[in-house]
Amino acid sequence: MSDQRSGGRQPAVDESRVLVDGPWTHRFVGANGSRFHVVEAGSGPLVLFLHGFPEFWWAWHDMLPAVADAGYRAVAVDMRGYGASDKPPRGYDGYTLAADVAGLIRGLGERSAVLVGSGFGGMIGWTTAAFHPGLVRRLVVLGAPHPLRLRTAIFADPRGQFLAATPTLKFQIPRYEHILTRDNAALVGHFLASWGGERWVGSESFEAYSARCREAMQIPQASFCALEGYRWAFRSVLRLQGYRFVKLMQNPLVTPTLQLHGAEDRGVLPRTAQGSGRYVTAPYEWRLLDGVGHFPHLETPDLVLGEILRWAKS
């Protein structure tokens, strides 16, 4: 395939660039008709990590060995269309993405899992728990309101969440994926910097992480696939499929849920995320993290690790 970057001066990035060596194992798992790249460490009850946009499995590289050391089977996945996972042209609706996660749990040989999702991955976590409650033992969401809370806030809070969501609303523009990957995916770095907390964005670790995410987004077709989930979320509002999705998501969650949210999150405002507990009938906790933006797992990893283990064990 041709290089997606402007000018085409550099060779295209291939999927091998996300197969980073470490205290973990890379392998591929078939689920829901697609092949997914997973990275795992340890043994014990399954903790499945779902990354958000504009990330890939590397979002959890510090969490995997730590969770494994605590006695769990820690697995991070490249979501459909990202990293080294399959990149089909379709299947980025909420139903299919939730079925991907359900299929992964089964494909990994497990009956259930603790799901940990950040950002868009957290939204899929909410959806998986709603559609496949028997497979999700516990849920931890970072920087991710319940999908119906986000939908309501975008329309009801024009000076707040609608304004904050404007960059992602631009994803509806045809061929916007070429803008996303222009200049070595500079826009990916811009999103990370805009949504992250100031302390993290100003750190040395931010530059290294941004470089990896920019590179992964330049894998052929990854940028198109990454935007398709957002496109479906917007277009489904006026379609029967979207109406049915809302009706199903209105069913109360029976999965114990822990919701962590950064007080400095400028992508998903804290006031948007608050109130998500109304959709959960099981035990539910909300925690607002001071000085943290949209990426708590990277900005305050020790705190998030402790909360994940506490919730998994409780």
C-alpha cells in the first residue's frame, strides 16, 4: 500500500513496529470473525485492557507486568483496526465492537474477565458489560462516561461537552484520515497534548509515548479504522440501528463498576462523566483524580494500578 503521509518521502510503517519486546508474550487470537493482536503476561483471573484513541496496546505496557505480578493474567489488545489487529472496512459499530471483546474473552479460553477500558475503549467496556453481562465480572473505566451520558451532554451542553467534542466531530469529514496522518501524524500528538494533564504533557515520558502512538497510527488503514467508530456514533443518531442501541444501553448494568476520571480532562469533561452511575444497579464507585487529564493510566499509573487491583479483588 502507498504511504499515507504527506509527500510520501518515508516508507510506510508496518505492523511489526508495534510488536515491542518486553516481559510479555505477543500472539494472535481469532474472535468475532477477525484476528486480534494481544499482548499477555502472568496467569490467573483474566484482566483485559482496552485502549482508547489515538492509542494502541502500548497504553498498558506498564500495567501488564504489574498486574501479572499481582496474580492475574493481564492481556492488552489492539482493538479492531489498530496496531497489528485486522483492519476490515466495516464493523466499527457499538454492537460489533462489544462482540469483539466478548469473542476475545472466549477466544482466550476464559469464562469472564475484569475489563479495564480507557477513553473510547472505556466506552466499549460500558457497552460490552451491557450487552454481554455474563462475561464481564467487573468493569473499570477511565476517562469514559456511559455512552448515553456522552450523547446527552453533547446536545445539552453546547458550551461545554459539545465544544470539547468538536475535534472528534470533524472526523465526519470524508478522508479526514489523511489529515490525521499528515506530517508523521502530528495531529495524534496534538490530541494527546490537548487532552492530557499538564504535568504529564510536560514530562519526558510524554514525548516518547506520543512518538509511538504517532507511528502506530501510520500503519496502513489504521487511521481510517480509528475514525470509523466515531463516524458510526454520530451517524447512528438518525438511524434505526442507533435507536435500538440507545434502547439496549438503557438497561441497567449488573456489573460492579469503578469509574475514574481526570479533573483536567478536556476531551470528556468531568461533568459529562458524572452521573454515569445512574445506569448501574450493581456496586458502583466514582473517583475524580486531581491534576489528571484524559489518560489516567499514563499520568498517574501507580494510583490507577492500585485502584484496578482493589476493584478486581473486592
